[in-house]
Amino acid sequence: MKLQSNDFHDGDRLPARHVFNGMGYDGDNVSPHLAWDEVPPGTQSFVVTCYDPDAPTGSGWWHWVVANLPASTRELPQGAGSGAGGLPDAAIETRTDFGKAGYGGAAPPKGESHRYIFTVHALDVERLEVDAEASGAMVGFNVHFHSLGSASLTALYI
């Protein structure tokens, strides 16, 4: 699989429009555009995540989790996770480590450089049995048992 964005390239600094608005930051908190192709045969759905492995929690930080994207989905427009529309009806955003569903942008402790890993996972099932209260870890646990492949883009923010 390949994942790309019109908003940044792998290894780029995350643009301010995708940074959190709060916790000392004044970004726009808009989810980025993501598009993928070269999907594995047998794909029945997708999960998209954004995860910060550098968060000082001992377990990282889930910034965005979208499950049950139909197999026909090949992109999410900018703002899809920020209430601007563009998520397919069947998709469900689950709880992030900000405590609610939807995109939460970069917000590392001041002076620290963090990685924000955007990943699309191709799954062998039409849907995961999760709801909006499911944690990123719970979704990840379910993805583990149904993954056909994945692709990631990493953005940095200081």
C-alpha cells in the first residue's frame, strides 16, 4: 500500500493547520488530506489512525482513529475528522487520548520534537465491532487480528 497527503510529505514538519488548538497551542486542529492506493486483494474495510509514539505517557498518544471505512474509500479530504464532512456514512471515529472522538492535532510538550504517524490499515472484515467510546488501543488490538497490510506517513512537530 501507499499513503500520501496533499498537506505534507513523509518526514515534513506538520503544518500549523493540523496542530491542536489548546494545551498552549493555537493551531487550526484540522485533519489532513490522506489518500491511498495499491490496496491488498481481499480488503473489505480500512482504519485510519494518527499516533504519537513520543508522548510522555508510557503508551504514546492517539490523535485520531477512524474505523469501518468502506473498501471503496481511497481518500479522506482535509477536515474530514474535524467536522467538515467527507467521512463515509459507515465510518466511525473513536475516542482519542484527548477524551473524545475526532481529530486532535499535534500538541507536544514545549521544546520536544514528536512524530505523528498517520497510518491506513487494510482489513479482511467489513467492520470492526467498536463504538465511539473505543480507545485507540482497543481499535489497534482489533486491527492486529484483521490486517492485510498498512502504509504510513510521519510528520514532525516541535
